Amino acid sequence: MKQNISNEPIYDARALGKGKMLTLGLQHMFAMFGATVLVPAITGLSVSATLLFAGFGTLLFHVLTKMKVPAFLGSSFAFIGGYAAITQLGTSEAYGLSMQESLPYACLGVFFAGLVYFVLAGLFAAFGTQRVMRYFPPIVTGPIIIAIGLTLSGSAIQNCNQNWWIALVALAIIISCNIWGKGMVRIIPVLLGVVGSYFVAACFGLVDFSPVADAAWLGIPFEWGNTAFSVFSNPNWSLIIAAIIAIVPISLATMIEHIGDMCAISSTVGTNFLEKPGLHRTLMGDGLATSLASLFGAPANTTYGENTGVLNITKVFDPRVIRIAAVFAIILSFCPKFAALIQVMPAATIGGVSLILYGMISAIGVRNVVDNKVDLTISRNLIIAAVILVLAIGVKYGANDAISIGFTSLSGLAVAAIVGILLNAILPGKDYEFGANKRADMTVHFGGGTRNPNWRQEHPEAAKL
């Protein structure tokens, strides 16, 4: 047993024995489970492929980070808006595709978004963190994050309309667990909300379990028709370009999220992972895992705050425990019966979870602006925020979800992100410096749950900033 920088006991997993290590691995898997399977449930992507590449992506991340960083990579919520935008565009009269035919195009866009991580990793390695981050200040990323949640809000209400009572059960459980829960209950409120609402719906006969009964116990986690490769059997180049342009800018926000997650894990463990193995390695691991997952029809990956919370509770920081969780996820991905169980989940359950989830995404954007003390009395800041919000939300609800430019279409989020970055670069008065406010740099997070729940108590000097 050792101690971290806060003089708290930390444990070597090897000293706990194989049985406890396996149990700790299972706990980490269940911590990420609710949020990870929720993304394919919302988007229509494969649950089995999601679990496979969450596990495989985590192992790949560990290899690229020299087996040092105890991080689990699960489904990212930040790209949900991108998937929705491209499926809506693909199913429009202009393209005439089904939802399942449109999803591979969105996955192709996410593939290129993952490659952007390598560009930023190279910039970090060449120029350092502070000089690169000045182009992605909170006045740009904050409003974009706010817009992501607001543009998704309509789909949450549509799902809730299927059965508001079932949706409210999910909402009530999540709020109760998050506010009054203790230990693991507070770490997995989304999972408990899904299970509780699902159970109530099943008790009232609102779930058809026949697809579950028909599904096999063992099977391949993905199908060729659901992969990004299938696009090129009969490609629609206009939709391919639209997907790339619409989704790639979202990576700007998720890379900020990644940096915040690395700060949170470093703070929890008491080791500066931003220096060793370095942000360039963690970014490459996250980006490669995202690109690989998207090629096979799985959602984009991101480092998970739920698992950071588990690290804080158990004080077991050995990365091998995370790798055990990854192996469990891979094993579970080969069970189609489990995937069918997720697919028959009531839409109202998804709606209830999404209701708070999308709102929290927007709230995180607000917190990013507040914690960084962005001065909205300054005209340049007010203009940038206003243009981003109006473009993102206005295009979504007032221009058929996209703006046609030449031979392609851009989603509101894509237009807002591009314009916001350009305005920040052109307008005078840039004053953002990454690293000047430790707490603020850690506020961006889309993982789907809580960060280290005792962060304020453990780091009062940073919480006061």
C-alpha cells in the first residue's frame, strides 16, 4: 500500500489477488456500461460493435500510452448530433436513403474526425500545449457545447412523447442517484435509470421481448452493411463530403474534452500524465480508437469520467484493472442476445435519459464559459457566442437541418464551429491562455457521468480559482 499526493492510501492491484482484480475489472466495466450502450441505443449503431471497440480501443490506447494511463474509452456523446444530422440528411428527399444506409456515411465522417487528433497531437509535440490551445478558447468551445445539447433536445422530447410516465421514471432515478446516491450508485446513475425505467415498462407489458428470444447467444459483433467500408460499394460522394464537413469540426470540442479528462485522471492518480507519457500520446490513442471504431460501425470513443470516479473510490490506480474491464467488454460483444435486449428498450426510456443528458451537455458548456471567466461585456466575445448559437440552433430548426453550399450541405453545428474559430482568429483581443486556470481547463466533459466526485475537497487550492 502506498500514498498519493493527498496522503490517501492507494493499492497495488497485484497485492489484492487475481479474484479481487477481476472484480475490480467488472466494476469498471459496469461503470462505463450505461453510458456506452446508450449511444448506440440513441443513434441506431450496433451495440455489439460498440462494446467490441470500446474494449479494443481501450487496449490500443494503453499500448500507445506505454501502459501507464488508467483510462477506459467508451462511447462519446459529443458526436450524437453529427450522427443525427447525417441520418436526417441521408433520409431526406435529396438523397432518399434509409436510416441504416445513412449511418455508414456518418461513421465515415467520424473516421476523419479521429484523424484530426493526430494533427493536434503533432502540434502539441512540436509547439507545446499553450500555443495550440489559444485557437480553441472557451468563447468558442463553450457555445458550441451549449449548442450540441440544445440541437439534440428535440429528439429527447419526441422519445419522451411515446410514454411520459416511463420517461419520468428514468429521469427520477438518475436525479436521485446523482444527488443522494453513495459509492457506486452515484457513479452509475445512467445505468440505474435505464434499468429501472426498462423494468417498469416491462412490468406494464410495454416491451416486446420476442427479438431477444430469437437472437443467438453467440455471433459476430458487426455486419459489413453497417461498416463505413460499405459506403464505397455504391458511394454518394456529395453525402460523403457533407458528412466529413459536418462531423470533423466536432472533434475540436472532443479534443478539449480529452485534455480535461487527462487533467482529471492526473489529479485523481497524483501523476502528471500530460507530461509522461504526454498529451501527444494520449491524443493519438483516443484518435486511433475513434477512427478504428467508426470504420466498423461503432461510435466514436472518448476517455470516461465514470471510470475516473471508480479510481477515486477504490484507490486502485493500476492500469491492468482497466485492461481487465476492456477484455470483459470484448467478450460481451459476441452475445447478440444481449444486443437485442438493448434494441428493444422502450423509446421513452431513452427519452427520459436523453432529457437530462442533453441538458447536462449544454450546462457543461455554460460551466466552461463561467469557470473561465469569459467576459461577455466585451463586444468580440459577445459577437462570437451569439453567432455560434444562432447558426447552430437556427440552421437546425429553421433551415431543414443543413445549409446547402455548392454540391454539399453543412449542419448547423459544423457551420457554427467553423465560423466561431475563424471569428476568434480574426477579431482582435484574444486573451485566453490554457493552463492559467486549472479548474476551468478541466470542465469540458462529454463522457456521460461524473468526474472525480471529491475533486473540490481534494484540491481546494484549484477549486478556489
